[in-house]
Amino acid sequence: MILRIGVIGTGAIGQDHIRRITHSLQGAEIVAVTDVNAELANKVVKEEKLNAEIYGNGHEVIEADNVDAIIVTSWGPTHEEFVFASISAGKYVFCEKPLATTAKGCKRIVEAEEAHGKPLTQVGFMRRFDRSYRQLKKIVDSGKIGEALMVHSAHRAPEAPGFSGDMALTDSLVHEMDVLRWLLDDDYVSAQVLLPKRTRFAAEGLQDPHILLLETKKGIRISVESFVNCQYGYDIQCQVVGEMGTANLPEPASVAIRSEANLSNEILVDWKDRFIDSYDVELQEWIYSTIKGEVSGPTAWDGFVVAVTADASVEAKKSQKIEPISIPERPDFYSKSHVLHY
Amino acid sequence: MILRIGVIGTGAIGQDHIRRITHSLQGAEIVAVTDVNAELANKVVKEEKLNAEIYGNGHEVIEADNVDAIIVTSWGPTHEEFVFASISAGKYVFCEKPLATTAKGCKRIVEAEEAHGKPLTQVGFMRRFDRSYRQLKKIVDSGKIGEALMVHSAHRAPEAPGFSGDMALTDSLVHEMDVLRWLLDDDYVSAQVLLPKRTRFAAEGLQDPHILLLETKKGIRISVESFVNCQYGYDIQCQVVGEMGTANLPEPASVAIRSEANLSNEILVDWKDRFIDSYDVELQEWIYSTIKGEVSGPTAWDGFVVAVTADASVEAKKSQKIEPISIPERPDFYSKSHVLHY
Amino acid sequence: MILRIGVIGTGAIGQDHIRRITHSLQGAEIVAVTDVNAELANKVVKEEKLNAEIYGNGHEVIEADNVDAIIVTSWGPTHEEFVFASISAGKYVFCEKPLATTAKGCKRIVEAEEAHGKPLTQVGFMRRFDRSYRQLKKIVDSGKIGEALMVHSAHRAPEAPGFSGDMALTDSLVHEMDVLRWLLDDDYVSAQVLLPKRTRFAAEGLQDPHILLLETKKGIRISVESFVNCQYGYDIQCQVVGEMGTANLPEPASVAIRSEANLSNEILVDWKDRFIDSYDVELQEWIYSTIKGEVSGPTAWDGFVVAVTADASVEAKKSQKIEPISIPERPDFYSKSHVLHY
Amino acid sequence: MILRIGVIGTGAIGQDHIRRITHSLQGAEIVAVTDVNAELANKVVKEEKLNAEIYGNGHEVIEADNVDAIIVTSWGPTHEEFVFASISAGKYVFCEKPLATTAKGCKRIVEAEEAHGKPLTQVGFMRRFDRSYRQLKKIVDSGKIGEALMVHSAHRAPEAPGFSGDMALTDSLVHEMDVLRWLLDDDYVSAQVLLPKRTRFAAEGLQDPHILLLETKKGIRISVESFVNCQYGYDIQCQVVGEMGTANLPEPASVAIRSEANLSNEILVDWKDRFIDSYDVELQEWIYSTIKGEVSGPTAWDGFVVAVTADASVEAKKSQKIEPISIPERPDFYSKSHVLHY
């Protein structure tokens, strides 16, 4: 079976997904696209030589008879609406983050799925599909370092041109919020945000770096440094400290060079280079799972939990206090689908 | 266009290629197979649910009208015959090493291609498609370490169950012989083989390790340690020493673990894990090049050069002298097709 | 000039200092010793073949005419008394930590020095003399990574046999409290203590690990993990994150071994091996400074600041709140003597 | 007992030794000096405030009644004469390399010691005293990597201003010739020298780099790259490949810096920084051994063996053939004194 996909939103990330499905992955084809900018949708179909219908809006794509599954890569504030419509239509949907712009919106989607009777939505948190995170999880799960007690992690980017307000928390750290609870098989109970000395490279009026402190149900203490103007590179660090040892997220393989009185390894500067393979794995696994009628990646529930965590983090930044994170028990409904493939 | 492929030989490596073409890669399908063991061919077609005809022998596969290109993964001594027949039929052919069991056989294939008027053959040296070797070549080509002067490399495997005679040179080091001349854009002029103290883990009567010393036209000195019973892992090392610095082949990314008084990173033990991605890239690039009517990987010429080099190495091992390697000038014919994609 | 030293307390650390002064360092000799256990003092003098008088108590040592300087390595609660007496006698004194068991006691010593008119006391914080910390400070001071914004550090020991109560903070983390303000040339303004999930290897009733969060006057945010039952080794980590880069404390040099499918480097298990060279440098610099009439290492003021910081940390652990750290301005009196030698 | 030392030759290295004995080490004092440049000897005595007699020549130093032991740091061609005289006087002597300018000269010294009845001479090969080489030897001796089969090593310096002729072999690689036979507890049976492509940074008429291939009695194969204009740093590499694993010489500890898209560790550029600690250990151990009446470092025999090896290497470079190295059996006389302290 070839999965017939409709894409809502043909901006940068939409085009990327179209290209990988068309040229790199197996088991799917793009049969429908739409974009608020009709011309852009047209151009993409032509350039990629897609055999795809161009629709006037997302709802038409969702309703199209020959569309088996939806990819939502439109403007963030429209995600909730299209995911909701996909569920109503009983179609599987892959939605780039955010699932919805509010926790409430995410909750509504969760409830819609529960009403529908099975999960249909996968949220675009790609780190779970990253080979290095999977290597790390394998070690953590193996018991080799004992029970996890602490996590020290960092999310650094050379600069953050479009960042404003709390985007460091809501746009960038959401990836850590998702991947760390997956890594630890745990949930958060509180958040605190430290505001270190501000770098002179931050845009006017913006705080950078932040340190997000999370506590989990199991009592694990997590610190996540977010430093989006760190200048030197795009660098994702994660160390799990267990009762008997520590394990570090592998760094990307690179050539060790000895020159000019230095032994050096290149550090990536573009986040796309860091996670490009993960996107391939993410979409390929989504295609195969969808064909099987399962959601094996991050579910709407996971999207909801991250939204609640992000809200608490923003509040904690404002209040400068430890803020509780109240997450209801995960419905059994979501347990089965929460499967790790590696 | 979907490239329709006929596979001659459905043993382990043949099955691997069938699986990757069917489940991972794009642009091709298996339409014909054969094996000396007809039952095995049958079984593979069933298990992989191939829509492929089973033929009585390789020549029938090559001649089948709906077969665009051939993959030769049969027993080594039959390679020459099937590559030859593919060229006669004017069909592109991917042949696992060896291209032929003798340098003379390789030469005949080169001459057949010259007679045919364009290259059709790609030899299965997969290291050129390995990401880490490409990273290394990029640094070497960049001039960052100056002109290359020396290469120190090692090819180590935990054990070598089926090895006999000079297989360490003819079966294992041929990969270095191919990849190093590609890496340096150079050719060999002499070979010498040192016989270090024999490990007690070598099979009776077999020498292990070897050190192969190669000199190139540019005067670069290469040493390749071959140690196929090294016990500790499958480990490929390569350091290029240039006029202003050195560059090392990246090691596979792995989790750094601190436990039991050690900071450790896992070393692979199975060569398949080390080069599994390279096979995917190799075949995918071959499919796309073949569709375009080009040979972009190692050509019959490259297979010939490696065969000459391997012969000289075996002679050098026997004579314990420095043996000349005489390689004719590369025909212009092969220059264009020798393109690096990365 | 040979500095004639009197040692008060000939337990383990006292003997170590006696040995290094006698057999490894230059410029000093032990001329007087005492211990509450007179027999032990006797034994040490004999075994080390010291040409030293054995006195009945510390005060007699301090008052001995031929004693130029004092080393206090007696039981912690007696330190304040002997340092005080040394200052009264106008003699230079090297005091192992703690300078006094309370911040008040430290303050009294600071006041005694101010009354005396010049600093005489050096506190035994040896990390400032460690080669790796000095390498790190050199980089931080060079501006290469820009202004420091954050520090992530860890103090791990395999087990903590005699630990009770808050000793992880008051006995072990005091070293970080001292060395980090030296490293950053800064002072603390608040402390918070996180209590991660308790390791099953901690002694009954004891918390382990802790995370100490410190904020500095400059706004730098420091986290110090204290994990004294980490099982795997004695491991001191420190990463300074600056505006343009990061710098890590060097790890002890060790042999990289490839064996049994691992690339591994040994981690130390005994803290003495980690800092043994630092003690030599510490004492040697103390001898030479004392001969010159200076205090170049951590002063009584530094001891006082650490005591205040430790008190706030203990309070923060209890209150689970962010506790302010109020340190008066450093008297000019101490600025000059605060000299770094490297 | 304080060892009273006479120094013959107060040039750079002589002054270094005088300073370390006077200011850093224990158990010895300089009581006599001489130099062909009397003024220089004078200046050194004054500047270092030595309580030392200045003599007109080396023989007067050797004969001085109050001189217990000799350090020969004069011009290379005079070494043999002064070592010979020291042995005649029955005094212990530490001689910087070369022991003599010819293998024959070294042999004469060996014979003089045999006639005298016990070893008196230590040769200044300081690598045996280097902490990193001792760490490596400990691993090799432990059996952890099995029997040694091969050694891959490199001796690189950024530039070689004064080098001429075969100095890369006779002045620089002699350190590897000494330390590798100590490391492996073995002797050489043949040498071969490869001449790689010449770096454009080599002085006119000089070959650089070289690769020296040594075979040992046990059959171990050693390659030593000598690259004295490598530009990038002073870099000593050594990997021992054993039957079950490999072990690498530790690199000097350094700060890992992340900046400007690179993770980098500084490489030393000055050989003095690399081995400065080794000189301290070397001289301190020599002082203590001499006081005990032993030679625990490299003996005259070791100096002789290195001279024979260097001669064979020079010949092998010229002949471009494998040259035999004939070393007589080590006299029992030297076995006892060949003790490793670590």
C-alpha cells in the first residue's frame, strides 16, 4: 500500500517534507497540497513534479477522497483547527509543533481523539527519532548506569534572529521537554527558571541564556540550559547521571584535525544539519505506522503535556518561583501507542 | 523512471541488496532474480514478496527484456563472466568485489567497456560512500592540512573465521587499496609487506597481523595495518598527515559512559554495523546514476587497479621485498565517470 | 633562609605535609610537632627521622622561639584557637579547612588579622594550586570565551563512608565554594539547594546527591552537583559557559585503551590521586610566600566567605528556599595578598 | 646525605639542571662548575647564588675532593672524555646525550665500567621518566592488551631551525630508540628508513619527514614517523598494538574549548613544555639512586645500544635497504641496574 498524503502548508518545512517523501522515503506519495499562498503551492507542485491536486484550503485537502493522511505544516495558530478537522474526518495526521497554541487547545484535541476512539495524531518532535538520543536511551534503559537521578542538558544555538518574548522556552526548549520525559519515561511536577547574566549578544530586551529546572514524579532533577545566542555553534548536550554512572548524548561524528597548535573537531552551526537524519526517520516511521494503523511517535497527549510544561515554565520565568506542573494521569488509551521503535 | 533490476545470486549480500532496494531506497525495483540454488531464489522472492521472475541462470537474467540493470552478487569466480555478459548486452551492472579473480580478468572487462564505448560497470567498494570517509576527503581536499605526505591506517576485525592464505590482503585490504587512492587522488607505485609478530589468536598456519606499505606517484607513504584477529572490535582507522596538520577518519558516534572507574565509548564489533549506511548510499547513488546513464562510483578501471595492487602485495609478502606496481595511464574514457557525489 | 615549621596535629594529613616538606619540597624543615596523642607525635618524628622537638600542646609549638610558621592539621574544632594564637604570636599559619567551625569564628580571625595589621593566615583550599584549574582560569581570564555567564560543575566521589548530616555541603562542596569565586573573581549573593532522587547507595537517613545553585554579584549562575556515592569514581567536572564559548576543566591525562569492544580511559577513584600534585604546589608556594612575608593563597577572608556561603547553603537545604548570602565588602587589607601565582 | 655535584658545561641545559637542583629538587647541591667560557660559568654561579667553586676544566671538577658526582652538559663531542674520566675517578656521572659521538666511543665507556666493576653512568634519555610513558608502560606490562605486536609512533616538531644532515635520526629519534626498547623490554634487529614526499617547509637539501621501521628480537614491528617541520605543534604519539587491544600514550591534559564552531584542545608547541616535568623526575631519581650507589636510569649500555641503532638507521637511510642491527647480549653486569621506578 502506498500512503496518499495531503500537505497543508508548503512553506520551508512543508517543502522539506514533500521532498523527503518524494525523493528519499518509501511507502508514500503527495497527492494533495494547499497553502494560503496559492502561488507558492503551485510552484512547489511544479518544481517537485508532484502528481498532486492543489486545493483552496486545508479543509478541502482533509476531505479529499484520495487523501489517506494529512501533514500539517501551516502557520502555527492554524494547527489546532486542521488537526481537529483531520480527527473529525477519521484521518491520521502528522502535525508540526505546536499541536495547538494553548494547552487548552491541545486538551481539546486529546478529547476529540478519545471521542473518536483511537489516536490519530503525531506531533513533530523529531528528537525521539534521532540516532544519538536513541543510543542514549538504550544505555539508560539497559540499567548500566543504574536509576537516573539527574539530567544536565543544554540547548545552544549561535544566534536567534527572529526570537522574541519567551520563544526560547516555547519554541526551542519544547524539544527538550518532549525528549527528556521520553528518555526518562517520566513526567514533570514542577518548573523553575533561572535568569543568568545576560549575554551582550542577545537582542535588546530579551533574556538569554535561561536555565530551566524541572523536577519529575520519580524525583529526578533536570537542568536545561537554553542559550540561543551562544555564538560558537549549534550544540545539543545531555548527560544523564545515574546511581552508578553517567551517560552522555553522542556528539556528531567529525574529523579530528591537528593544526595550528590545536586538536579540533568541527561543531555544527545549523540545527538542520544536526537533525536532518532524524526528520527522515521520523517521517518514514510515521508512514509505516500509519499504514499499519498506529501512532508510534509523540501523540496528541505528548503535545498536551509539553504545552502544560511550557506554560508552567513561562509562568515560572515571570514569577521567579517554583511553579507546579499538574498533568492528569495519562489515559490508558495512549499507553499502547506510545511505542519506541529502534 | 523506475530502474528495473535483475539480481544474480541471492546469498547473504544479494538478499541485503534486494531488501534495501525494496524497503529503503527509491527509484528501483527487483524484477528478476537467479541463484545456483533455485530453491533459495524462490524463497527470497516469496519472503520479500517480490514481483520478480525467477530465471535459470545469470545469462537469462541479463538478457531479460524488462531488466534495465544487473546486480552481480554471485560466487566470486563467476563475477567476470556475468559482468562481461552485461557489457555485451549493453546493460549497467553493479558487481560486488572482486570484479574478477585476476588482474587479467579485470583488464578484459576494461577492454570490453572501451570497445563498447562507455563505462557500464560499478564495483562494490562501499567505503567511498561512507560518510566519515567523505568528511575526511573534504578536509584533505580543502587544503587545510596542506599537501598529504603520509597516511597511517588500520583495518582491524575481532576475528576472521573463514580466512585462509592471503585473504587479509586480497579480501580485506582491497577496501583500503580502493579508498586510499580515491582519498588521495593518486596511484600506487610500489608495495612492501611487513610480517609482525604473529598473534596467538591467528588460525594455524596463517600470518596475522600484516603491515602493507604503499608508495604513491606523488611520493606519499602509506602504511596499512591489517589485523583480522584483534579481538577487541571492528575498527577502521585512518590518519592523513599533511604539510601543516593531520586529519583523522571520524569514529562512529557513541555514548560516552562513566562507570566502574572508566570513561568509555563502545567500539563496534560487526563490520556490517560500521558500513551499513554506506551500502544504502552506494546503492541509492548507483540507482540514480544509472537512471542518468552514468557510472559515478568505482569503475571497472578502479577494480582493475585494485587487482594489480593486490597481486603486487601478495608477491611482496612472499618475496619480502619492495615490489613495483605498474599501472598503465588511466584512459581518458574513465576520467569523466569518476565523479564524487557528496 | 630555611623556614622552620611547627606542626599541630600529626594525623593523616599532618603526616602527609610533614613528608612532603621533608622529602619533596624546598625551603623548609619541621622543627616542632605536637598531637593530642603524644605517642603518635613521637612515632611520626621517629619514622620520618625529624630533627624536631615534641611539645605538649599547640600553644607551646606556637610559642617556641625557633618556630617561624605554623601548620594546623589538628581536629577541626581546634583550628580557630590555634590560628588565633598564631596571629597573636605574629606568626604565619597554614590552616587546613575549616578555618573555624562557624562563620563567626572565621570573622574573629579576620578581625584579629586586621588588628595585627597584616594577613598571616592561609587556608588549605588546594584547588587553586591545581594545574588543571589554573589552565582553566587562564582561558577564562584570556577573554577567549567572553564574559562568563554560567558554570556547570560536579563533585563526585565513589562513596562517603564517614559522611553525616550536611557534610556534603560543609566538608566537600566548600572546595567548590572557594575555587569558583577565585576562578570567576566574583562573590555569591544567594544559594539554593535541590534534592534530587536519592541514590540507593547513600547511607541511611542521608541525602545524596545535592545540587547547589549559586548566584554571583555579576549575575553568573552556578550549579554544583555534589554526588558522594556515585560509585564510578572520583570525578571533578567544571564547565564555564561564556558569551562566545565554553571551557572545561581538563581531565587527568590517561592511557586510551581499546579492548573488549570499548575505547576507555581510566577514571581516578581516590581524591588523593586527583589532587596530590596540588598539595605539593600549595605547600611549596606557601613556604616561599611566607619567607617573603606574604600570603599568596586563600586568606582568612576567603575562609570566612566560604563559611558564610556554607551556612547559607545548609539553611537553603533546610528551607528549600533561595537564601541570600550577605558578604561584607572585602577589606582592602586583603586585596593585595590575593595574588595568583602561575 | 646531601649529594655534592660538579657540573661540566653551563650552557642552556646545564643551567636548567643547576636551577632545578638548587630550587626544586632535594638531596643535592652544586659545589663545582666549569665551562669553556669561564665568564659564563662565573655568571651562572653569581646569578644562581651558588656556593660553588669555578674550575678551569672538566677534569679539575671531576678530581675535586668535595665532588661526589658529575653532570656532563658540555658540547657533545667532549662527553666521552669526561664520562671516561669520571669512571676512572670512580664517580657517578649523569651525561646528557650523546654518551659519545660514535658507537665505538660508547662501547669504550661500557668496557671501562666493566673494568671498574660496577655501572656509574646514567645517560640523559628523559622519556623513561615521563609520567605519560610510565602510564603506558604500566598498561603494557599489565598484560591488559596481551603481548605487544606492533608500535605506531610519531615524533613531530613545528620546525627544526638548526637541523642538518641526519639529525632527525641522530638527534631527535634517539629518544624513541631509547624509550621504545624500554617500553617493550626488547632490542632491535633491523632498521629501514622510508622517505615520504618532502614537505615544502623543510630546509633546502634536507629530507623531512622520515619513517623509521624497526624490527625487534621478539618480532614486534615499530614504525616511527619523524616530522620535524610539521608546523602545527610539538606532538609525541605512541600506540602499542597488542594481541587483545591497543594502548595510546596519554596526551597532555588541556582545557577543552568550544568556540568558533570548533571543539578544541591546545597542542603544545615547545618540546620543553612537554617534558619539563620529566627532567625534574629524572634528576631527582638520579640524585636518590646515586646516594644509594645505584644507576636506576638509562645506563652506558643503553647509550651504546642507541648509538648502534642510530648508526644502522643512518645507513638504512642511505642504502634504502633493510639494515641489520647487531647488538651483543647485554652483560649481566647491567641487568640489575636496569630498574624501573614508578
